[in-house]
Amino acid sequence: MRVDAGLSRLLGLSRTVVAALAEDGRVAVDGRAAGKSDRLTAGSWLEVELPEPEAPAVIAGPAEVVAGLTVLHADDDIVVVDKPVGVAAHPSPGWTGPTVVGGLAALGFRVSTSGAAERQGIVHRLDVGTTGVMVVATSEHAYTVLKRAFKERTVDKRYHAVVQGHPDPSSGTIDAPIDRHPKHDYRFAVVAGGKASVTHYDTIEAFRAASLLDVRLETGRTHQIRVHLSALRHPCVGDLAYGADPTLAKRLGLERQWLHARSLGFEHPADGRWVEYTSPYPADLAHALDLLTD
């Protein structure tokens, strides 16, 4: 292969970066400087001098009181919150709104320092437009234990979702890989070769135009429930980004997807006892549900 193509595959760098390294004399084959278009052959001795990595930009959000952020439980290891709509889990590029991390700081909570700088203490996330129960680690031990629990899928994450129509069968499992949408960066989709994703659902109640589902996540991909239900052709009511009917959303007064993190159960990191926390429906979702039952 050419030097730029081969090194790109070997090191996970772009061909542009590799070409720049070669032009700067940082690539040698058998002791001689190699150009980007030179060929790599089996048995050759390859030397690459990599530049010093740039210091990552620290993304930090302010400590600010977050309206509607409710603490359901707090101890020396964890804080369990009821996250309102319009609040991100942690600071991120381009996000200028409130965050759970900033809200907890304003309330005087010191979260774990483990994890990336912008998401210290965060062991799982909810979308900005998704409400409900969420746990944050406040000790280093809790962070390690909870991170492992989420990775090993021993946490019971249950969501309630109102979807358009009536899924058939009324209870089932959606096992379909998810990755970024091939055409829309801000969306995700069921994509061959994506990350393994499994969602279980049961119908709690069926209405004329929609159904209330109890959803249990086996994996935790970004937008997983929204993507899987949309792929099933039963998108969350109000989820216009994933194909929901805007007319129905308007009739129900919804400006976001009807999706709520209803409960969260896990072994407490301090002593291993099973704990479970539940979040009531927020006003906008409760109102939409009332209109469906009328």
C-alpha cells in the first residue's frame, strides 16, 4: 500500500495527517525518509515520529440553579435526580443551556472527579428532551462500581413511552444495531454493522391512536428507544425528528417526544443492597396522556 493509506489504517489517523507527517520527514522506511506516495512492503522497518498531542479543551459549565431539577435521594456515594426537560446531563460543545452537573453544583453537591472533565460523576445520560430518573456518582468508588454495572447491564432501566398506533405483537424485543444516521449527523438509525442494541417493550394500555409502553433497555445507545420504535413504525408521539405525526403532537400539546425515564434500579455501590427510584410523569406528558384517555 501507499505510505499515506497504510499508515492511516495502521494508526487510525487521516490520510491528510499522515501526508503532513511524511512531508515533515517524520516517516522513514528502512532508515530512509519516505514520501506519502512511496510503497510499504512486507518486512520493511517502519519508523513514525508522532507530534505531541494537543491538550484537550476543557468544557466546563457554570454552577447554576436548574428549575425543576429534583433530588430524589442523596448520600455519600450517589445523588439520584428527577431531570426536567430541556436540561443536558453535562456540558458539551455547542450546548449553552442548563445541565444536571451544574444544577447539582449549585445545590452544593460535590460529584466524583472520575471521568472526562466535562462529565465527571456521570455514569449514564438522558437526552435533553427526555425527562426522568438519573443517578450521578459523588464518590470515586461509586463511579467505578456504577460504571461497571451499566457496562455489565445489571442496572434495571425502565422507561415509559407513548407511541403512535399499536405495536404488533403488544410485547416484544427489538434487536437491531444502531449507529449514526448516514445522512443526518444529529440523528441515529438502525444501520447494518452498527453497535448491538436491544430494547424490550410491553404494552401497558392501548388508546385509539396510540399506546403506552413500558420499555426496558438491555443496552444504552444514544437515542436507542426513539430509533428502535421509529424503525418499528411506531415512533414516540411528538418525536418529529424520528417520524412522528406533527398533527397528533399539536393536538396533545407536545413539543417533544413522549418518553420518560420512569424508574432506575441498581445495587447500591456502598453495600450492594438493591435500590430503586421512580419518577412521576411531568406535567406536559401527564396532560397528553389525559387527552388520549378522554
